[in-house]
Amino acid sequence: MSSHRLLFSGLWTIGRTRWISRLHEGKHGCGRAFFSSGKPKVCIVGGGPAGFYTAQHLIKACQDAEVDIYERLPVPFGLVRFGVAPDHPEVKNVINTFTQTAKQSGCSFYGNVNVGKDVSIQELQQAYHAVVLSYGAEGNRTMGVPGEDLAGVYSAKDFVGWYNGLPNCQQLRPDLSCETAVILGQGNVALDIARILLSPVDVLKKTDITQPALEALTKSQIRRVLIVGRRGPAQIACTIKEVREMVNLPDTRPEMVAADFQGLREVVKDLPRPRKRLTELMLKTALETPGEKEQERRNKASRVWAFRFFRSPVEILANPDNNRAAGIRLAVNKLEGSGEGAQAVLTGEVEDVACGLVISSIGYKSLPIDPSVPFDSRKAIVPNNMGRVQQAAGLYCSGWLKTGPTGVIATTMNNSFDTARSLVEDMDSGMLDVSAAKPGSQNISGLLEKRGVIPVIFSDWEKIDSVEISRGEATGKPREKLLSVEEMLQVTRQ
């Protein structure tokens, strides 16, 4: 027998022995029966919180899995980078956890890859055992009222993207020369915007707010911000932390309508604890006479903020040239029912408010990525069962694409962990077939190269991170963000 055949025979015997012993152990990696000829390869579309939390749980639960995260922008972390308010740096600490995940041997990050354009979902499905869609909610819910396309009217998503450095929002350049701004919606994002519009510039210049936004806010003439909701104080969507920040905001005073809080004291004792505490804070702010020190502070304040309840937008009113917002017509509502389920019903009355800036903060919405992926356009989600996309084996979803745009980062964490658990369960049960080897990123890298797309890997992002931090240090900020994709890519090539 030739030496080659002896070597082959020996290797085959060793391999067979190992295979049999692994087979007797009955498990492989994340608890699958061992019939796999390779590692399970999972691709995640979207490098925001949902994508990273899904990857974190998959890598922990299935240590031999290879997880690749594809992100449209050259930078990771999605809404943690582009959505969290600049003056909330503690919320961004979760980036440290995501960085640990990205540096795990089983995880790879590929930024600057636009799934649906640079590579299709079908191509990803051919290359990976499972594809998880975690690309969030990039669209805006529209108000559906005349005048919402006028200059001076913005979606909250775009306005937040402007001051947080989202590249495709840098052309916004909002005109802040008016005295009154109206924000439609009373969730945390609405209060973030109100706080940024009214915060002292000395506070903002120590944050990672972008330089163009800082310059615009320095020149801002806005002195009054109205935060408008269609229902009452007992249904407000924000949390107590954000209201407390507004109450304590330097150089501002609250301006409430006492009648909006009528009858609320009687029901507050029966509310669930978080809602009770929030309502008590609003009642105190609106109705109680402040102490001497607080009264003095309010008297000196040069800026005003206010909740306006029981109001819905009817029309954005234009200036005489018909090319800019000059006001808003609001319908006056009354409530039918009580508690969380109360419905706003029109009374037939309207009121006009003069303002030069209108920001619609009535919610984000997900958009379909590919005709092959099921999409519920009414709910703006991918229809799913615990993250398993309906009628699409091997396809999963997590984050806002799965549930709609609700909750805080911790909500997204739990929802993403649930999707990862579903995926691991499907591997264990054999519902997700991982027996055949798949090429994973090797195949996708080849396709991208042919198409002239150069992915940004995590070490490239670290170059961008380093440049931003050093630029920030020069002006006493935690970072100075790069504001264009071109600038980001330039840094990665140095």
C-alpha cells in the first residue's frame, strides 16, 4: 500500500473514531445533535442594538456559531449612536457591551454594506443557515395633514439625526430663528428634542452633539416649546426621568393649563406605580405653588416649555409667501373612556398657534427590505412568531422590525434575546437545518468585491472612533463625530 493511501487510511480511521465519540456524546456546540459538516453560520442585517443583542445571545448560547453583522453605514450601534440624546451619555455605555460582542472570535462586523442593494436577501440565505433581520425603523409616520411638506416642518427622526450626526440628515439645517416651536407627540423622543432646543449651550458643548447643530442652537431664537398630545396627562407616553429633566432644566419655566389636570387628583391613587409617580410630578408642576427658591428661578427664566393636552394637528399654516410654516391649527379633543384605553374624540373646536418650527414625533416605522420578505404594511412589521418570520424558513427578525417602534433599549434587548432563543431552539430541534456546510461571509465577500463594495470591519470602525475622540478632546467634548460616509471611509483607508 502506498504511503499516501496509508496516510489517508489512518486519517480516515482517526476522523471516524472522533466522529463516533462525538456522536455518542450526542451534542455539538449549542446542543444540536451532531450531524453538521460545519459550523452554523448566521447573518444579522442591522448593526444597531437589536442586531448586537441578537448576536450576543447567539454567541453565548451556541459557542461554535459564526455570526456576521451587516450594517448599511460604516459605523455600528444604530440608534445608540444616532438616536440617544447627546446629554444622556450614560445610556450610551451599552456600546461597551456591543464592542465586547464584536470582538468575540465568533462575531464579525461588516459596515458600509447596504443589504437589499449591494447584496440581496436571497444571496444571504444561500450563504448562511439563518438570516436575522434587525434593521430597525428607518421610516417616519406621517401626520397626513395639509402643509406638512412646508419648510420648517420636520420629522423627529430627521431632527434627532441632524443633531446626532446621522449622515443623511446633515442637509437639514433647520431655521431656528422663530420664537415658538411645536412638537407633536409626548414620548421620550419629543421631550429629548424639547430639552435640546431649550438647554443652555454651555451644557450642550460638553456633549457629543455635532458642531453644526451646536452652532445653530447657539444662534437659536426659540424661547418657547409646546409639547402637544392628542390625549390627557394620564395617557402621556414619556417616562418620569424625562419630565423631571424638563422641570429642572436651567433657565426655563413650565407653563401648564390647570384645566387639563381637572379631576386627575381623584384617580391618581389607583394608577400603577410608574404612572402614579409620573402623574404626581405633573400635578405638582402644574398646580402647586412652588417654593420661594423655585419661584425665584422660574421668574428669572428666559425660556418656557409646556405640555398641551387634548390637541391633534389639523393643518400646518403657511406664511404669506406660502413657502414656510408660520403656525399650526390644532383640533380640540375630549376623552372617551379612562386610563390607557381612553380615546381622543374631536369636539369640533380648533385653535391656531403661531410657530415657525413644527416637529412631528408621532413614531418611527419600519420599511420593507426586499419583495421576498413578508411585510405587514399596516403594522409596519415583519409578521413573525417569537422572531420566526412567518412562511419563511431560516428567516428571523428582532428589534423594532419585529414589534414596532416601542420601548427603551432594555425592551429591545429582551426582544432580541427571545429571537436568538427561537433560532437556537430551531437548531436543536432540527427545524433549522444546519447539517450542510455553508460558505457564509466568504461567499458574500466575493460578491461584494465584484460589485465594488468595500466593507468596513470592526477594526476600521475603531480607527473612526479614535479620530472622533481625539477631535472631541481638542474642544472639550467626548467626541466630534464624522458627518459623512465619505469622511468615515477616508479614515478607514489611512
